[in-house]
Amino acid sequence: MAEQGDPNFQALGVRFGTFTAYPSIAVSSGVTNNVYLNNIDKVSDAVFTLQPGIRLRSGWSQNSIDIAASANVVRYAHETLRNRQEYSVTAIGLLDISSNIQARARIQYDRLAESPYANDLAANVSVLSQYARLVPNLAFIYTRGHTRLTASAEQYTFRFNTIRFADGTSRDQSERDKTINRLAIQGDYAFTPSLAVYAQANADQTNYKTLRSSGAANRDGDAVRFITGVSLDLAGLLRGRVGVGYVRRTYDSDLYKTAQGLSLESDLAFFVTPLTTVTLAGQSSIQDANIGNSGAYRDNRLSLTADHSLLRNLLITAKALWSQRKILENASSNQTVTQFTLNAKYQTNRFTSIGLGLGYGKGRSTGTSAGVPFDELQGQVTLQVRL
């Protein structure tokens, strides 16, 4: 339901020749009962956000350019250490080389805050960590009949800030700065409009900018990943894909052990009724660790999302997320986080909407994991205006 939308409430945009701009701005006011995600010393505070954004799309009959820019300015009433400015700029260009071949160029630059639900850092550390990311990507897509082949090359460059804690201490994160070069190829074959199979192979090379803070070698190395699966699009029933494969990570230094194992991905949307969609997503992969002398950890994620149109202009979304990070060298050491959110969005007219959100997050660690336990309850009200 979130994908469909009512045409009567969709933004019209502003025309500039052959381009259309879609500007928007949102303001939010909310509260949290655990600003630093640390149960030892819980602090509550009010938080305010400003989110301007704009998207510029071409209207050409052939080829296209799509540019998007957004910002997220966050201010806390008292705990100013959590104040931050995030922004993102993305440009995508599509060029039809021939009737069968298309080139796609994409470049993205972000400055973002880390999330305790997305890495193996301690939650009270990740909430204070920010990073810059630059991702250029070039892909070629060949389509003929029921077959599609995609080859791409991309580079990820990460630069992390110095973390400053409430007690006045700081932590330099330059040892996490890295560049990842990735080559990928994927083949898709459609047996019917509703059923297709795919196979994908990735090769990564990771280079860290500096040694570890201890002077030890960093986690430079290579990784390969193979995955194959099926894509489904059954009208009125479900849409999505399920894949299974293998991943292997090796390191230049003998300090870190080779990590390998099963790789899984799933993203299925079930159209339960014309007004209700339930999405089940999951993945299991191996990632570089950020703590101790571990080389890698297994990242397991599972989410369940339900979207229901209570009215034609009122969308209710409930989501449950479970995530677990297991250090491969020590199976008893892991971090588990869960999150439950409930959001309502009321589209008053084509230009304005009001949102209400409630959320609860919980994190626990076992073994020698560096995570700290946390529980957070938060809520916010949002007003968005768009053209």
C-alpha cells in the first residue's frame, strides 16, 4: 500500500523546462527517554528536526537524469552533544546506447550518523559516531528477450569523525577509514512475467587508510560472494525475491582468520488485502568487525512490516526488526537488538501531511562483546509540506 498512493494526493512538482522539481520540507518534534542509549545513566530529552529536500527529474522521452538532495538537522533541547547535521546528494544518469544496452552512472555523497541497529559498535558509541561516504557507480545493462545481464563497478570511501563523549573524552576513528572497490555481475532470466531466476557474483577489495590504533595491521583484504535465487511477481498476491549463496573474506594479515559461510537474502511483499501489505525481509552476511582483534562477524537481520490504508489518505505502518551480530572467532560473543515502531501518516491534501511515530528499541550483549544494554522509548510528531 505504501507504494501505490492515491493519485489525488501525489505531489505535482514544479516544471523547469524539461525538468520537474519536487521540493519538500518537514519539521518534527519528539522525545526520547534514553538519549545516549545507555541504561547505566539514562537521560531523557526533547528533540527537534528539520528535513529539507528536493528532487529534480528530467522528462525526456529517451535517457534521463535524476538528482536528489536532502538534509536532516537534529537539535536536542539539553543534550547538545547529540546535535548533528546529516545530508545526502545523489545523481543518477541513464543512457540508452542501443535498443539492448543501457549505461547507468550514479554518484552519491552522504554525511550520516551511525545507527546502533546497523553495526557492531556499542550502542552508546554508535549514537555519537558520524561518517562521510562517497559512492561512484557505473553499470551496463544488456537486455534481450527473457535475459538481462548487468555488470557494474563501484567504489565506497568512508571517513569517520572523532567521537566526543559526555565526560569530555574523545575517540579517534581514523583506523576505520577505508575504501572498498567492488566488481559485480548479475544475470536474470524470466521464465514468465511472474517468475525469474537470478545469479550474482561480487568481488570486493578493502583497503584501510591507516593501521589499527594499537599499531597492529588493519583488516585489509578481499571478499567474494556468490548468490542465486528467484524473483516473483504474482499480481495481487506477492512480489519480491529470495536468494541463497556463499561468501568468503580473506585478510592480508595473519592476525585475522579467513571468514566464510552461507549468505542469505529475502525481501517478500504479500498483498494480504487490497488495503494491507505485509513485507518480510531477512539477510545473513559476513561483515568486517569494528571491535577487538576479530576479523569479521556474522550479521543476521529479520524484519516484518505491515502497511494498512485505514483511509484513502491515512496510512498505518507497524514494523518489527531483529538484528544479531555474532563475532565469528567467539560464537558466545554477540549483540542482539530489537526495535518496534508504529507510524501513522495522514495526508491532509496534495501538499501537506501530518505524521505520528512511536518506537521502542532494546539492545543486549553476551560474552566479550563491547555492547552495552539499552532500552529506548521515543515518539515524535511530523509536519511535511511539499510541492
